[in-house]
Amino acid sequence: MIISMTACPTPSELILRAASRFKSLSYLENGVPAGWNGPHHDPQTPLRNSAHWVIILLRAAELSGDSWFREAARTLTERILSDSSFAEGRVPVARQKLSKDTVNGVIGVAWIVEGLVEAGNKLGWSEPLDAAVKLCKYFPYNAELGAWNVREHDGTLRGIDSTLNHQIWYAMARAMCVPHAPYLADELRQFLATLDRHCRLNGEQMVTHMLSFPLTTKLGLISRAESIVRIIDPWIGNQLLRKAPIYKRLHSLAKYHAAKEAGYIIFTLHGLARIKALGWDLGRVDAVSREAFARSVKPDFMAALKRNTWSYGYNPPGFEVMEVFRQFGDGSALERAAVAEHYRTQLDMTYTDGGAFIGIADPETAEARLYPLALLSNENFSAFERIVADGGPAR
């Protein structure tokens, strides 16, 4: 049974319900469910969701005063650190799909780093911080392309991770580690200085899904051709062109990326917002982010987002939007209402009155992806609770 609007739990209640379910389902004893990364259907190892749960449990301990949650977070962190890869100086295996890399691009490391840094900071514990810093040194930076390469679990280099939100998330993870390892700031500074070449808006004012590669590369040529198809397709009258195999392939790719760019928009902006919240200057990307967020709160976009495969049932804008609003919003009534609506819609579409997530591609990962709520500062968390409570001013 999906919860009703009137039964909508507050963010505090949601975190405490989740932490209580973690305890009642004996995740600590039986292991955290690994999930399969939603509609991607990529089987994961438990490390990603375990790192998410560390963050949720630590916030639940603060909200409830229950030391069990704090100790559970410590035990779960120890379990993450017990992976043999850490002792071997490797990146742990994050996903198990033969057709893809084992580390889930650079974002697989970022998700683990988030949990380790939170554990280290909140528990006053150096070991997870040291492990997080080591993970951030594993991927080599390509200064020419302005992005990080992927290195496999076995040490093999696989080239640039071409997904923009992956690169942003990894940059955010490095930003979390900089206070403990200042030298990590050098590559991060280089990345942000050239990020505007990658962080562009499509025709719908959404941030593009892929990095921008030079035309001298295969990916650069494909990306440019796809962009041209997006522009000319509404005006094409020649059916022979539409039926051409190369055009059909490019049109399919453009449609796929456009759906992702809409469904991922709050997720992508959330990574940028957290980098900014950590004190980093986004340069011209700040204006791009503000424009994208302004488009994302329009009623027609909000309505369409409910039908997007990559949105509420996978990426959780209802849990990620507050930091985006704080960093890129203008504080208007429209935006406040959109923040509250994202939260209500997230729960209406995916949450049950028993506290579980159902009717979506990967309910176990969806539950663990509550963690962005737990990462909010105390001030922003309280502000979010107020916005949710009053529903945002009426439009």
C-alpha cells in the first residue's frame, strides 16, 4: 500500500523508520542487500549500499540518541574496510557484470568514499579516512580531456569514464577528502577549471549526460552527430533520411540520452551543489546549474518527470533536491513548492506505509539512497523539514 499525502512522514521520521527497518531485518547480521543499480540491471556487491547505510545510521543515531545505530555504523564500516582490496591497494569490486568494468566507473569509488568519510568524521576514526584518501588516488587524471580515467580492480586502465555525472560525483568525493589530504585538491582544481567544457545544457536546459570529447576522437564525432540529430529531427521531412540505419541509431541514442538528462538532472546538480557547499568555486558552471534548476521546477517539467524511467523510481530527486535548492535556487515560492512536491512525489510513487520501497526496479538500493537526506547540514535539514511541513507556498 502506497502512503497517502496526508500520511507523508517527515525527513526525520523517514530516516528513523529506515534505520529501524535496518535493525529489524537484521542487515547487520545477515549483510546489506547489494541491489542491481535500478533499471541498469547491473548486479552490485554490497559495498555501495553498505556505504549509504553507514550515513543513514549515523544520522539516525543523532536524531534518536540511540547508540545502537552509531555502533552499527561502526561495524558496517569495519565490514567495508575488511574487503581484501584495501589491503592489496586495489579498488574493490563494485559490480559484477561481464560486459562492464568491475569498479562501476569512477562513481563506484565515490559512493564508497562518501560513507568512509562520514564514518571517519563522525566517529573520530582515522582508518576509514585513510582508506577513502587512498581510493581517491587510484584513478589517473587526464589533464588534456579534463577528466579521470577508470582503473579496473586488477589494475588495468580502461580509458576515460565518459559519463559526466560520474565525474562530478567523483570530484565531490575528492572534495570531501581534501581536508584530510590537501594534495588531492590539485587535480580537483584542474577539473573544476575546465568543467564548463563538459557541463553544458541541451535544448531543454538539462545538463548533458556525456562528456565533451574532441572531434578527433570517436566519442567526439558520435556526440556531435547526435547533437545535430537532436536539432534537425523536428524539421526533417525526408522519410528516407529517417529510415537510414545511421540516422536511426543516432536518433535512438539522442532519445536515450535526453531521457537520462531529464531523469538525472537533480542527481547531477546535487553532486555540483555538494562541491559548492564544500567551499569550491564552480565558475561558469554555477550559472549553468542555476539555469537547469530553474527549468526543473517548472510545472510541465515536474509533471513529465513522473513518467521518466530514470527519475523517482531510480534517482531520488525527493531526497536530493534540498541541497540543490540551497546552492542554486533563488528562494522563490515556486522553487519552495517544487522542493516539497519532489519529496511528496518521491514517497507517493515509491514508499509504502510499512517503510519499504516497492514497485520500482531496485527497492533495496532505493531505500539506501535515502542517504542524501542524512548528509544535509543541521541547518538545511531543519529548513527542509519546514518546507515539507508547509508544502511550500501555493503556486
